[in-house]
Amino acid sequence: MEKKTWIAHYIYASDDGSARTRVRKIIANDYDTAVQLAANDSPAEEFVVSVYPESDDQYLGLVR
């Protein structure tokens, strides 16, 4: 199976309580593996993460 590049977009609170975001590329075979890798590499103990395949498609003004 060919590995794909996935984008993990994290939202979390910094030490001072302000909201932060972080975007990271993840290489994985499938969505479930990408989510697990994203969770294991989170920038904070508590976070929300959205994982989606890397794409050149444009959605609502954003390039994903």
C-alpha cells in the first residue's frame, strides 16, 4: 500500500491559556494510522485535531 501525506491541524491551549493552532504533515498508509500518529505527536496534553489528506484543491479560500 502506498503511503500518503496527511495534514494534521491541531487546536490547543498554551500554558498561558490562549488558543493556539499547529499544522503538521504526517506520512501514513491510511486515515486511522494518520490519526493515531497525530494523537501521539500532539503539541499539548489536551487538544482537538483534524486530519485530512494533503490536496491542492481549494475550499472556501483555503488550499488544503
